[in-house]
Amino acid sequence: MRELRLIFLPSLLILATLEEAASHGDQPLSKIAVQKATFSLNHQAYIKVSPTVLGLKGQNADWVTVEFSSPNPSVDDWIGVFSPSNFSSASSCPAPADNPWVSPPLLCSAPIKYQYANYSTPKYKDTGKGSLKLQLINQRSDFSLVLFSGGLLNPKVVAVSAKVAFSNPNAPVYPRLAQGKVWNEMTVTWTSGYGIGEAVPFVEWSWKGGLPIHSPAGTLTFDSNSMCGGEPAMTVGWRDPGFIHTSFLKELWPNTLYTYRLGHVLSDGTYVWSQQYSFKAPPYPGQNSLQRVVIFGDMGKDEADGSNEYNDFQHGALNTTKQLIRDLNNIDIVFHIGDICYANGYLSQWDQFTAQVEPIASTVPYMIASGNHERDWPGSGSFYGTKDSGGECGVLAETMFYIPAENRAKFWYSTDYGMFRFCVADTEQDWREGTEQYQFIEHCLASVDRQKQPWLIFLAHRVLGYSSATFYADTGSFGEPMGRESLQKLWQKHKVDIAIYGHAHHYERTCPIYQNICTNKEKNHYRGTLSGTIHVVAGGGGAGLAEFTTLNTKWSFFKDLDYGFVKLTAFDQSNLLFEYKKSSDGKVYDSFTISRNYRDILACTVDSCPSMTLAS
């Protein structure tokens, strides 16, 4: 941040303050001093896991029962799940290249998850015996479970289990759908253990009753040198990501139901298949029909088995996920606008997240935006100098999920869905006037045909508009410094209906607003011209909640310090319903409607039409 302050002073002094105020709890795996681990194997101690072969029915997640015993039990004892199983081999912990005489640590990789030994056996300290149930997902390798003493800071290996593995660890898993660059194209991205020299990836798909089509897939991967930071992405957090495949399903018929499955042809000619999935092709741009969009930020992941507790930081993630799955028949597309899984450089957590959202992402397009926990690292070209990405610097987000951008390293894009145009910005890269991203935003807003796509939505991770979050209000900015100063004239000129953000972990809605002034004091039913943009913070996807200021911000119509998401329902080209739903029960706690005709969009408002005189 010091270099940036020399350039932007005093504005970046504000940014530095905000970043400190907005920081979150520690990634749970960062609490473990795994490189300090020692071996204290005790022949009286044991750890047993059953079953040892998982996924026999083709499932990508399975539960195991873990039984363990120690002759010297302690409340600090814990169970770690490691993968690959040879977690302490010399090959997995090479000596530093710059000093080959230094011995590597006994453990150099963080576990995938951990749980305290007394979690479900409170009397473990007295009896020395305990058991718990853990959920494992297919992560392309086998597992070992380890009983540790000494707590998280001075871990000592007491007992190691036999290997546990999925029946086909290389199988294709966790498909993620996304809109392609054109309206009648869908992309499918998935992960497997098969490199291009071992198998040919493809997707088999068809509409109901149609002949199967085979579409080839491209393959990407990366190594630890692709990370731009040191700890933990290149060290204890590193884990082989496997191979990420993307296929483009083209010339889709609008509104048509398709089925698909992921396939690999092995070198010996045999086929490996995933289970079968389905999706509905998007409507033709401008099509007048029922269209439903869900938007939220900052969800993260949580563990169904209670492991990897995150200081109460992401307990809302599973509730949000479950509510979306329950309502999936009433959702057409999802936007997760930044802070995806909070891996923070512990790469194994991306598999955990894609497994969590698979029921959603395999059925409807799951579009993402870049957040600080995906992109930011000092000296990496990000607009902010924090270490929030743990050294990932956007590589995982850019590779694991497809977005229809010209260059995925520049994480901004536009996408159309029926009557909607979405302009998705990347707040972690410079958006100010004169930049490449500013030009993109201007073109995205200006190029939409509002007669066919009347609903214009701006999406970004950080709050570029208005927020009553304490960490913004304390600096007097009420939003990202330099955010609305650069962009509000574009929102106003092109009559953006709603701008939605994450980053502040709660829900808030403003009045239609321009230059800090409410242009319409109605709260529930808007008719005709809005004359300003409604700004919404929907950062309550699951990560720890952020307090509101006690200041009375008159432009703020509704606040809720809870987990939730927003849903937009376009009934036709003249009627839009906005709803805020809580993740705890799926019920609506805030809503408004917009009703208008095309002439209302054309109508001039303050700074939305060029100045004209009778002479001109």
C-alpha cells in the first residue's frame, strides 16, 4: 500500500483504512502450524476409518465414520484429513531450491479439513476414545486421516489411518454452467484427474428425444508457480488442482430443455462418464416471458459435518445454498458477485466449494464476479494492496469458472438474459474514468436496446454506490472511495435500474438516487421514470456479518443484518419484481416493483439527455 499512497494520496489513505476495517477472520486452515509438526507415533493409539472405498454408487461425496483412541488424551487433540495420503513423503516436501542443505519439514501441506477429537465425544479427555463422522468429496486422490496431539500450533502425529479413496478418483465432477459469449451458447466447466495425454474430454448432450451431440472440451491446469504470492498459495496451501475442462454447447434452441453428461475417452478406448444433468436453454434476447434471477455476494463454503469452523464466519453459506436448491425450479440464472469460497490460498477449498454448489451450478448458469478474496495481492496489479487472496491473484477464479470476457484476467463482462442486460464490473482492477474497464462499462450500458431489454442491471463486488456499513461510514465515504464519483454519471445517463454489490456482509436498499439525493421517495411501487438508480448491497450470502453505522442515512430505505439474497423477477417488459429473501427461511423481507413503458425509459431526466436549445 505504501507505493500506492505515493500515487493516490490522500485517497489511498482512505483505502488503507477501509481495508483494515473490512478485514475478516482467519481462514481456518491458517490456524494450523503444519510445518512445525513432529511425529510421536504411539503403538497404543489408533485411528480407523470406514468405509475405505467411497463412491461405490457413483456419488461424488460420501460419509465416513472415524474411530480413534489415544493413551494421553487432551482437549487439544484433533483429526486432520490429508490428501494425497502420503502427506509426509520427501517428494511432497522438497528442500528449498536455494538451499538444498536445509531439511524439509515433515509436513508441508495443510489438511483439507480438521475437527477436534472431542467434537462429538465430550468425554474423550477422560476415556481416550472417540468417534465422529466426516464427509469427504472426490478430490482426485486418496486420503489419510491423522490423530494429532499438541493442538494446532504444536501438532504431533499420534496415529495415522489406512488409506481411503473413491472408487474412481479421476472421474469428471462438479459441472458449472455459464452463459457463453452469444445468447444461444452454454458453457460447461468441470474438473477431473485426466490430463490431455490420458483421456479426451467432451460433453454428450441433446434435447429430449434428440440425437446425442458430442462437443469437445478444452483443458487447463496450472502449477504453484502460477500463483503470484508466497504463503500460503505456493506453500502449505498448494494442492494439485487437477485438470479443468470447458466445453461450448452451441446453437441452442431457446427455452428448450437439454440433458448432458460429462465424458472422457481413455487411451484404451474405454469411456468414463459422469451422472446425467439437465439445463434449460436461455431465452432469445428481448423475449417477453417470465425470467428469474438470483444475486448475492460473499457466500463462501461451510462443512456439513461441522469441520473447519470459521469463527462463526460462514455459517450462512449452507443455508443460502440449501434455499437456492429448494427453489431451483423457480430460478433461471445465478450471479455470485465476488468472494466466492474464501480459500485465501488454500486451494483444496475450491473443490469443496464447487461440490457445495453443484446442484445449482449444474442446472442453471452460475455467473461470478471477482472479489478481493479472489484477486488482491500486493504488487499483483490489483487496485488494492491487501493479501486477501492468499496469493491466488485471480488464477483459481479465472480457471475454475468461465465468464464471457475477452480476457479472463480482466474480469469484467456483459451478458444478456432475455429482457435483462447485466454489466458486471471488476472492482479489484481500476474502474475510473479513462481506464480500459471504464470504457467497457460505458459501452455495456450504452449498447443495450432498451426497447427489447428494458431491465439494465449493474453488478460489482465492492460497493461503488451507497452503503451504510460501519467500515465505509467511519471514513465518511458511504461506499468505495472514487466509486460513484467515477461511475454515477454513466448510471444516470443510461438509466441503470438497479446496481447490486457485495463486500459489506448484510442487506441494504436505497431510494432511487443521484448525487446523494433521492429522486423518488416512493418505497414499494415505482411507476414511470425512476430518475435515479436504486443501489442494493446483497453481501449476506454466508460470510460473517458486518455492522451498520448508527448515522441516519436518509437515502437508505431498508437494512437487515442477516444472511440472504435478492431475486429479480421480470414478468414482462413493463413489470419487474425485486425481492430480498433470508437464507434462514427463504421468506421475503423486503420487496418493490417497477412498472413502466418504453417511453418512460426514453424520457429525459437530470443528466440523462444531452443539453438541447431551440437553436440546436
